[in-house]
Amino acid sequence: MTRDGLFRFGGEFRDSVREAAFRDARFGETLRQCRLIFLISAVLNTLFLASDWRFHGTPHFFVAVPARLAVVFVSLLCFALVRKAARISQAQGVLIGWEVSTALMVALLVSSRSDLALFVVLMLPSIFYLVAPTAFRWTLVLGGGCSALMLAGYLGNGPLPSTLPGLILVLVMLNFALGLVVVHGNRLRRLEWAATQAERQAKDELGASQAMIERIFMAVPIPLVVTSRGEGRFLRGNDAAKRYFGDAVTQAQVQDVLLDGGNRRVIARLLKDHDQIEGHEAQVRDGSGAVRDVLITATTLPIGENPAVVAGIVDITDRKAAEARTRRQATHDALTGLPNRLLFHERMQQALARMASKGGAVALFLIDLDDFKSINDTLGHDAGDALLIEAAKRLAAAIGPDELVARLGGDEFVVLSTQRLTGFEALVRGEALIEVLRQPCEHAGQMIATRASLGIALAPEHDRDGVELMKDADLALYRAKANGRNMAIVYEPAMRAAMARRVAVCQGLAGALKDERILPYYQPQVAVDTGRIAGFEALARWRHSERGIIPAAAFQEGFQDPEIANGISDAIIAAVVSDLRRWLDAGLDVGHVCVNLAASVFRDPALPERLLGQLAAAGVPASHFGVEVTETVLLTRNADEAERTLKTLRAAGLRVALDDFGTGYASLTHLKRFQVDALKIDRGFVSHVTENGGDAAIVRALLRLADDLRLDVIAEGVETAEQEAFLKDQGCRFAQGYRYARPAPAGRVPWLLQLPDLLPKGDAMHGDSAAA
């Protein structure tokens, strides 16, 4: 194959589609050539029939005459058939049939070994090569085959002539030479056709391009004009130009339209120096005589020997009039009218730049309304919008002349101050901003209580870069929300380390969940008087590839991520259910096993059905399973869902315990609303009960409260005999802690259950440090 797209051997297009197009283009000529070949063949063979009478009286006569008649007949038949051909393949099929038939008949004729026969042996292959318009492969096959038939026919009657080697050599050379001629002819015809096609296509494309350019020029919706560069005379204008400047635009001069002479000189200089101008603002007079503001984009354009200028004109009169409105819409919040995130960042960057060049300070107060989503969900978005508008008004009224308040989006606001403030002064200022938001807001006859959390970052103390300063304020805001909300906190560098640790812990936990390396360790809950095991609490552990077994306190940050917390809960529940089934099958009396549920788990309304379904699928009675929740669950906006979940689980027979009771903000009203089976006294109280101080009083009060409410009480973190004695004297029935056993893996539980009791013998402690 060659670079011109033709096969080196054969001279045909290597692209079959292009070769087919070439043959289709020559279809008419091919038909005419075929008809001419068949007609000439019939006429010549009819004339040659007369010469064949010289064989009269010889045996060859009865071969020659039928063969000649057959050739005439086949030629006439092919002449008739080819007239009906509708495709090139049909015409070629007829031609191939004629060549094969003719070659066979002529091979019989040349068996006479006459002088004319030897001439035909050489001539007929030449005709097949040079005259028959077949594809190259058929040309070679039929030409070579014809030569072989001619030679066979010539040699088939009588002894072999002494010139046989020469005759064969001549035929080989003839076929080779004719093949080269065919290749050359094929290449020339196809190159000529390709050149003709390319030229025709170029002309068509040029014509279409010119027509398209003309249509585009006239159809462009903005005024387009062509002017002479020297005289400044309008030469052409599209339809939009005629509508804009009037139908007589082509009779006008540039100076009649472009008003400012100085501007005209500027445009002329720009075109001279750069041959084009882009977005040049000017004033022109339109067809009605009104002065309009426009943007001109122009370029030089040679028309013949005279340089011209083609210019597009965009009217910006209305746009300029609307720029102020557009700027405000782009930089201010549509709901509150405060500056938005875009304008805030511009002002912050300006303030930081002034601080860097002239000194000074910048303070950011990042504000987030607490429980705003619950207001939207319960009172509707109109109430939420009213709250946002009121908060914006209060903040705008509370800032000074050197401060800016902006709404960043949602329920998040920010105050930018250029006052130089110490950390304490900034905290006081932040508390003042929160205070103006604490007052209830009235909407549709309802009072909406509002609270806000606030994070503070200072420049240059904390950071000098705007992005980093915003991150600092965001970290401080995150800490304020984590510490209970409704407060202001100043950024500290340690917050970044804490956030980095939280991210690292969450990433590690995500991998641990994927690799099934989160597992439960079981700590017994024992009867204080007998030491018998009443049940277990399942505590989450992380089997770390390098650090070994890690207790939950070491990855507490992970529970702040709802997805991670839910994943840990699912993993622990699945493992506990599986362990319970195995222990029950072994005939062990495990009592109940309680699992701590994070607050985020209660966002799933399908939790009760899913948990009960797992127990049913494993065949574990609900009485053997329990859940523990902390008081924070009672204070979230998911409290209603938590109440429904706990009621459903208790009704199904599960044990529900309130963990860390007394450490949160839950009231006795919550305890009445969320019915539970047991209270767990936090280890923070238990560890100091022997000091006979406030903690002992609290524990006694909790025990009496639980007794009145007919609730079990489990004291956590019992480690000493004194603590145990105090709890026993006060009527506490159950306890758990290192005094009895450390948390142990599932394989250690059967051994613990086989012990008669877990009351310490001397200084002994059941379980080992590895299980802690």
C-alpha cells in the first residue's frame, strides 16, 4: 500500500468504500465498454467463421465451427444480459462469464496450430488484461487462466513443438508486462478520479462556505458593518445594522455614526497597530438619532486591493443601566438583603491586604443558628425564613461602622471586624452577638426560641490567609456545637490537631468496618450480693493491625460521624446476635447482653424492625438482648423517633437501660416520657462515693429515685471493696467494673459463666489485662 491510498500491487483503492464509490461512478462507462466488447466479439467471430471454412474436410472443422458459433452466441447473450445490469457487480459477473466461455471456446480453436492460432494465443489474454473492465484480482485470474487455456489448447493436438520453452517464456513475460500495464492504468484512472472528486468537493465546499458566510453575515442578530479603511465609508451592513442605523446606513460615513472624534482616532490607531480591536466601548447615534453606548469589535479585511474593516456592534446601553442592580443581586442575599458569600470574601481579602500592607487586625465571628432545621421541619419554611430575616436585622443593628455582617448560606452568618481585639475582647464581642439572637422571634402568632453557636478567629494571631482564617473560625464553631451549643469559642491551634485526629480516626474506622475488625468485648454485670452474672454489656473494640485491641474511649471521635457510628452499631449488633446464638446452643445462661446505641442510629425509622428481624432470624429471644442509650438521645431533634423506637423494642421484650444517668441535661420529665428498665449510674459518681461528699448524695438520691420508679440500677466503674460496700448498703443490686471482671472477648464468656460467682478473692480480678 502507498501513501496515496492505493494498493502498490493492483493500483486499486485500499479503502473498500472508496473503491466501491469509484466503480459506481464508472458504472455507466463500464456498461458501455462491456456492450462494446460483446458486440465486437460477436461481429469479429462471425467474420472469423468464414475463415474457419478452410478447415472443411478436416477433423478440426467440426471443432472450430461449433466453438466459433458458441462464442458468437455467448457474446450476444451477454450483450443482452448486461443491458439489464443494475449494479457494477452484476455487470462484472456477466463479463467474467463471457471471458470464461470465450477462453474455453478459443482454446478449442487454437488446437489447429495454425499461424493465426499462435497469434490468438497471445492476443486473447491481452484483450482480457487491457480491455475487460474487471477488478484487478479477476483481471489477473482471468488473464493468467486464459493464457494457460490457450497454451493447453495449442499444445493439446500433436507433438510438442521445439519452441515450447520459448512460447511459455513469452506468455509469462506477456502476463507480467500486461499486469504492470493494468496496475499503471488502474492507478492513473483512480488518481485522476480522486483529483476530480477533490476538486469538485473543494468547489462545492467553497461555494457552500461563501453562501453560509453570506447567510451568517445577514442573519447575525447584532449589527455588522463593513467600512472602507481609508475613506471611512460604509460599504455593507447586515439586516440588524439596517434596523439599528436605518436603511441608508450604506450611504453614511463613519463620522456620522461614531460621535467622538477622539474615539475615532483611538480606533484607527488600534486597527493600524494590531489589525483588530475587541470590546472597545464607544457611543454611536442610531437610526432614530438617539445616542447609545456600544461595544465595538473590529478586524481588518482585505477586499480586493482596498483594505476594509468589518465591525460588530453590541448595544450595552441597557446593560450599563442594569449593572448596579446586577451587582447588588450578585453580591447580596435575596432573602435577608445582607452581603452574600461573594461580597464577604471580597471585603475579607481587602481587609487582610490592608492589614498586610498597613498593619491592623481582622476578626471573624462565624455564627450558626442552633436547631434551625427542626424549626423548618416543625413550623415550616416560612417560619424559618422569618427567623433568618429577623436574625439578619438584629445582627445588622448590632455591628459597628467598621464591621460587616453577611449571610454565607443556610442558617450561617458571619461578622467581619477590623477592630484590634484580644482573645478575651473577641469572646465578649461574640457573646454580645449571641445575646441579640437569644431573644424569641414572633411569627404568625407563635414565639420561636432562637439560639446560636459562634466561632471566632483572629488575624494575624491565628492566620493571615483568608481561607485558613475561615477554617479556624469553622473549627471554633464546630467546638462550640460539640460543647453543647449556644456559646462562643475562640479558635485555638489545638483544634486543628483534634480535627486532624478525628479525620484520621474516622478513616481508620472506615477501613476497620470494611475489614470486619470492629468486635464486641463483654463486661459482666453482676448481682452485688451474690456475685452471680446477671448479664453483660457489649463494648466496642477495634482490632488494630499495629496497636492491638483498642477500647472505644480511644476512638470516641469516630462516634461523632453518623455514618461511622451507625456502622459500628451494626457491626456490634450483628456480632452480639451471633455470639448469643452460639452460647444459647451451648446451653449457657447468659442472662441479657446490652449494646450501646449512638444517637445517630435513631435517625433510622426502620431500626426496630431491622433489629427485631435480626434476632428472629438468629432465633435469639428478645429477652436476652438489651439496648443502652445516653441522655443525649433524649435531647436531640430525633427524640420523637427515639421514643417510638424504645417503646417498640420494650414492647417486643428487649431490655432498655439509660446509660450515664445524671451526667447530661435530661430532666425527670424525660425519664417519665422515655420508659426504661434500668438506670446506669455513671462511673464519675461511683468513683467518689466513699468520700461522703456530693457524689455520695447524688448516688443515694438516684438509688431512691430508681426504687420509687421500680427500676433496676447498675453502678458502673466499681473497682474497690469500699465502693462495693457503699452500694450494697444503699440497696444497689447490680454493678459492673474492674472489681469483678475486665471486658473480655467472646471466647472468654463461657469460662466466666462457669464460675460460681465473680466476687473477688483477695486481690484477684477475673479476666486479664489483655481483655481490657
